[in-house]
Amino acid sequence: MKKVKFLGSLGVVSAAALTIVACGKGSNSANTDDSKKASKFPAEVAKKEAKQGGTVKYAIETDSPFTGIFANELYTTKTDADVASPGNESLFDVDDDYRINDKGPATMKIDRKNNTVTITVKKGVKWSDGKQVVAKDLEYPYEIMANKATKSQRYTSSIASIKGMKEYHDGKAKTISGLEMPDGENGRTIVIHYDELKPGMYNSGNGYFSEGAEPYHYLKNVPFSKLQASDQVRKKPLFFGPYKVDKVVRGQSVTWSPNKYYWRGKPKLDKIVCQVVSNNSTSQAIKSQKFDVAAVINSQWKQVKDAKNTNFVAKIPLAYSYLGFKVGKWDAKKGKNVMDSKAKMNNKALRQAIAYAMNLDDVNKKYNSSLTFRIPTLIPAPFGDYFDKNVKGYPYDLKKANEILDKAGYKKKGKWRVQPNGKPLKIKFLAMQGDATKEPIYQNYIQQWHKIGLNVSLYNGRLTEINSFYDKLQNDAPGIDMYMASWSLSSEPSPADLYTEGAPFNFGRVVTPENTKLLKNIDSQKAFDHKYRVEQFHKWQEYMNEQAFVVPTNNSYEITAVNSKLTGYSVKPSDSNQQWFKVAYVK
């Protein structure tokens, strides 16, 4: 899975490429007039004759300044990805099933006999300073990801499967032996060598190779330890997409103008301004047409659905919110997750009961017009037959929650239950700030857990600011027992980069022999057989559902409000890599 922190109305992302990303049936409450209307929205605005010129204002919805890390290998927030989208084009275009094709900036060839992936960038694909994108620019992202000095979250077990990556990561080699540039650093081809290829490699977002490039000529003199904070990354980044950065107001806005060297041709707009707007101000901003493109916050749908001079496009994204439990820690020296058998939350019965006590359907109906809906499993329905429709998840059932706790020995002593060993049980819940509905929603869940005798309270007694939230998760801040976050998934469904022993994004620190075995099976050589791979996906979902280390909660319709004077805006996967190139004002 390619992911990146999704820090908006849903929650986290992670990363191979930048197509950040409907659905089968959700909960019964999803079948309301609003959800039906949303599902009938088109995926693109009407195609009309376009004119040259104009400025588009793009709303970046966040209650915190964006971090402004404009390098694919280093950013971790969807907010940064959105701000960078006018210029940050992926190496590959895809079809509507997210399968990589040859229409984009680069082509890809997979050689199963020799266990290689060959990527060739097209002639004329140039950085916004006019330099051709070359082989070294394709190779350099791997150095950034694997060099410990960058502290990149992108160094995963998937990327580490490239020959020589581990040796480079561990400081035992100065170069990555499995990355070959047959025509030299200034050629346009890189050959990536593996011990074995993986079945997901034909799809974007597979995580086994980078789908981006970095301008080596521009970054080479910046030490890896200073790269993330450098002006070359923060203030004056180079991209090969349709627009170039003109001005960055740190944390607040980025102004873009056409990249005159763009390989597809001349973009239509004079400017794109990406501007921060708070979540609670979004609906008013849409109604007053302060922005030309703005994501709709579902809890505000009723306030914006009749906005004038506005077209709505929608999709159900490859994403989910979830409740996670801390059952271990990240061992930085060994580069892996280590589970703690004595962790407070390392009791399946406790986790299951907490999940059954959540009244998700009622919450979605009350606060989100049922445009958010409960999902049962960690593989969303848009992934087709990989989704296990037989997994039911944890529908609301207080009686079952109480029975599970009673049977597992969590007896009541007064108002609260105690641990099976008789010690007091206090559970700290890390929850993220957001729009005005977040506080009542989280307080509702806490009251639900109180109903089954669990003494749950907010971590530090309040909701946590977004950047601090993920900093605490990533660094295993002491005292966190459970948390709610979200993933925006890649278009290759393998969960390896989120849930393996070596995955930094495995925030719960879940490591079991069965989980490891099933994840390996999903990406094994046998899994080139589609039927076998589907079976392993289903077994993994059943296992994770039963263990409840990570409990999926919701997905949401993702609706975008677009100025009715615009053409070319689309949320179709096949348009994702050239979205901003196509956007223009109607003649």
C-alpha cells in the first residue's frame, strides 16, 4: 500500500507515489438520501472549451499550519501532498484500475526472468529549471529513503527488498548495488534488481519502487541530515509537473505558475494559489466562493449542498479510519516493531469489547449525514475480490461487549472494571483535533466505553493537535493505550507497508507469527496466481478481525466543490497524474 498521512476529515497517508488516494454496502444508515445523492455525483466536471488564463484558489483544509515538506521521500502528511499537487507529478500514469501504463513521464518494464524492473524517463521531461530528468534523479530518492540521516518514514521492508538497500541503510555500503544506471547518471534509465519480484508491482502504489524523482543536481550539496529543513525542500522546491513554485508563505499558502518546460504542453491557468482554511470555516468559504476548488467536510454537507455556481464531484476513496491499540514499541536500533506481551491492551477480549461498544452508525447518521459509513475490514470494498465480504467487523452490541469482558475476568469493582490480575484499569485514548464535531464524537465514544465499565479518558485530558498527534504516535509517547487515526491507501492493496514487523507506520507495533506469515503469503511468488492471492487476503482479514489489534471504523464519501466556471477537474484515477494540467476556465 502506498500511503501518506491523511490529516483531514479522515486521518493518515504513506507512500510510494503521489496518487493519494466506491464502494460496496456500508452500514444500513448509509442508505439515506444524502448518501444516495453523493454516490450519483459524477467523477468529473463537464468537459467544455477551455480558455487561457485565470487564477484558481485551492482550499487546503487544516486547523494547523502545513509542515511544507516538499519531497516525496520525507513528507508524511496529506496536507503537504495536497499543497504540492500542482507541481508534484508521479513518474507514471495509470488506468482506472490503477495499473501503470506508458502514457506518463516514464515507462516501466518488468522482467520476471531476471527479477528486474526497468524505468525509463521520457526525453523532454524536465525540471522547472529546464534540466532534463535523468537516471540519477530516479536513483536519488532511494538514497534519501534509505539513509538514516534523513529520518525518512519511507524506508520499509518493501523498499528494503531491493538488492543492496539494507547494506546502504546500515552504513555498510556507500552505494546501492541493486540500482543500475546502464547509460550512466545522465542517461534516462534505471534498472532495479530484486531477489524476487512481487505480484503487486504492476500497480501504482505497490511500495517496491519509487514512483517519483528528485533533482540530484539541485540537492546534491545538501547533507542528508539537513535535507528536510533545507530551502531546496521547503522554500524553492523543483518539480517536473505542470506548475512551478513561485512563493511559499510557510504553513499558510503556496503560489504556483506554469512550468514553461512542462513535457505535456502549456498549462491553461496563470496561477494556482493553495491557501489554508480552517475546517470550521470551510462551508462558509464554499458558499461565498472564496475558493474555486475545496473538499467538502461531510459534517458540513447540509450547509453547502445548495451552494450556487458550484459543481460537486465525488468518489469513495481508498481509505479508512480505524481504532488502534498500542501493544509494543519501535526499536530504532534494530529497525523493527517489538511487541510487548505484558502491554495493557494486549488482551484480545478487551480490544473486542471496546470495538463492540462503539455506536458508529448512530454517530455517522447524526454528525455526517451518513456520508460517512461503517466498514467491516481493513481491505476496503473498492479493492474488488480482495475484499472479504464475509467479515462482519464489530457492529454495535453492548450486551456482547459486557459478556466478553465478564468472561475474560475484567470484573467490576464499583463503577469501573479491573484487570484480570485485580489491578486498576485506566485507559488513555489519543484523539485528534478536527472540525467542531470531533469533540462530541470522541466524548460519545468515551461515554460508550464507560457504559461497559471501562475507565477511558482522553490522553492529557484533551484532543491533540494534528502534528503533535502523529509525532506522539511515531515516537511511542508513553501513556498512550489506544488512538483513532486514518489511512489513505495506495492503489495496490498489499497491507505490508502498514502492518509488517519492519513497517514504521505500524503504529500499534503489532508483531505476531501468523500476521507475518499471512503478509508474506500475500506478496509471495505463489501470489502471482490471483486465486491464491485472494485467499491469503481473506485469511489475513479474518485474522486481523478476530484479533482486533486494529479495528476499522469508517470510510467516507469524498466530495469536492468546484467552481462551475471550471472545466477539466476530475477525481478519476486515470486523470490523477495530470489533473492540474487539465484544469482551466471555460471560454
